[in-house]
Amino acid sequence: MDFNPSAKGAELLQQVTDFVEQKILPIEEGYFKELRALDNRWTVLPIIKELKTQAKAQGLWNLFLPKSDYGAGISNSDYALMAEQMGRSFIAPEIFNCNAPDTGNMEVLVHYGSEEQKQTWLLPLLAGDIRSAFCMTEPNVASSDATNMAATAEIEGDDVVLNGRKWWSTGVGHPDCKVLIFMGLSNPNAPKHAQHSMVLVPMDAAGVKIERMLSVFGELDEPYGHGEVSFSNVRLPKSAIIKGAGRGFEIAQGRLGPGRVHHCMRAIGAAERTLAMMIERGVIREAFGKPIINLGGNRDIVANARMAIEQARLLTLKCAWLLDTRGIMGAISEVSQIKVVVPNMLQVISDQAIQIHGGAGVSDDVLLTALFTYARCLRLADGPDEVHRAMVAKIELKKYHKQINAAAK
């Protein structure tokens, strides 16, 4: 395995790093203060539009699309390092047009969308003119098992009719959100993984209603948000179905591999920032006549954090390399491994940083509560820890099936 970026990747990585350092981090605190002061936080501040224009002009745009005519044409391994830099700021991904769930939705359209779908939805998404959301999780079933899905996408002649309720649909609160990808049951009599379809749904389609925006630890995450959305007899032409009826699970499998690398590398970037905040606080703050960093086991905490970040990064880069060289089927175990390891690592480090910051750590004066919340939510998003551990164990046990069968006799 070679984790060195390509020549093009190295150049773009330096540009992204410089942009985050020089353009984004210096305005972040002011951005959040301005947003919190608004009566209506579901808005895009002018500074975001300005920085997006600058990033686009520098070619730092749609970097997440590997080996594609639509993006930078770099590898997953190259982009992973850039995602880490973007993860140092909550607003950076959108500025580079690399924020979830838009990245995953654009990947779906690049690989599975029809020409009509690409013209209508992909091109505006690539231009950053609109945003999107992904509607899969449901409130009334255990969505960790996606085959439980109760919402329907039934074929009626030349139409597809959607009914059901989805929640934790990230991004539906954004004022520029114009399209949803809805996953629903089309044929309950088909094989288990050929029953569901993905459908492109305009936000303004008749029968689509945002029932409420969901809070996470008391915060609504404006201007993106996580919504509960109802679909009541939403009638669309069959051409709105992506790839064809019954292809939902196939599309989901292709969507989630690279997306989990993106999530995890952003989380590693967040962990680096968290560790830096922890060290800075520990060095400059004194108690009992000593810097806090020298009290208790705080030096051990710092050392363990560094080792955990390095281990998580190496595993995630290995996963990206496998996706580049062997595709999703050659990286299934590693995709699940990083999805467990990285969010847990960030959760531990952000909790420790909160502790070292004392009362300030649980306030809005620093970003630590937001970082902890991000880590905790990531342990559920795109599948809970338990599902991913089960996948890793299943693959691991297959390596020993002969010994296990022999022992059972």
C-alpha cells in the first residue's frame, strides 16, 4: 500500500489545506455568532456564498468524485486526505461543494442516473446551485435493518406513487434543498434485496411535507437540519426512479462505501482539531500551581489521543486504497471497520477535551459540544456500530469456516 498522494492530489491537498487555514478557520467563529443572532437561522450567510465562489474559482470544487469527468478526477486515497482537512471545520465541506448528503447523492446520479436525471438534478448539484437530502430512515421501524422499510414506491402504469414517513433526512432544512432521494418498497414478493427502489423527488412535489425539524442534543443544526418528512400519494413519472425498480439496495451499496471514507476522514480532521484545542488549553491554563496538562493523567490522555488518531487514519487510508484498487467488494470489511473505529475515537477525544476545558467545554464558547455531538451521531448514521461489527465478524468467520465446521462435527 502506498498512501502518498499523486502529484495532482498533492497539489490539490496543499491548496485545500491553505484555503481552510487562511480563509475558513479565521471566519468560523464570527460566522456562528452571526448565524445564532438571526431570528431565522435557516439561511445561507453571504460569507458562505463568497467563499464558495472563491473555492470554485480556484478549482477546489467537487473533489470527492474519483476518476470522473464531473469532478477533479483523483483517487479515493487522494480525496481522503483533503476530506481530513475539510473536517477541521463544520462549514468547510459545503464551501468546496463536498458536503454530505450531497456528495453521496451526486455519486448516485453519476453512476446510476439517466441522462434526463443528470441534466435535471446532477448538473445543478455539481454547480452548487441547489442542495439535496436522502430519505431512507423511518421512525416506525428499526431502520438499522433496511429490509424493514415500510414506505412504499409503487408502480402504477407510467407513474410511481410514494407513501410513507421518513426522518433524520439531513439537509431538508437548507433553503437551497430542491430534491430528495426517497427509498421505498416497490415489490414485496421479489427477492429480499430486489424489493426496493430509489426515486428522485422534487421538494415542491404535491404530497411532500416537512412535518418537523429534529433537534440533536437540543440543537437544530441550522441551516441544514434533520427533518421528518411525510410522503402522501406523491405521484411522479416512472422516469424519476433511479436505474429502475428494485435496484435500491444495489445503489445503496455503491453509495455508502466511498461516503463512509469521507465521513471518517472528516472525523479524523475534527479529532486533530480537538486534540490541538485540548493541548492548547492544557498548556495555558493553570491549577494548583501547574499547567493543567501536567495534572493527573492528562499527558497520557494526549499520548493516547495521538496514537488513536494515527491508527484510525491508517485504517481509513487502507480502506480508501482498497476502494481504488479492488472496488467496494474488496473493501466491505474495512468500510465497516472504519465506521466503528473512527467515530468512537472522536467521541472519546472530544469528551476528554471537554473535561480539560472544564465549564467552558460544555458551553457554546468553544466547539467541543458540537464535536462530541457530531461523533455521537456518526455512530448511528450510515448504520449503527452493532451492524458494522456484525459485518466484520461475518467476514472474519468466513475465513475459518472449514475449522468451525470441523469442530462442530
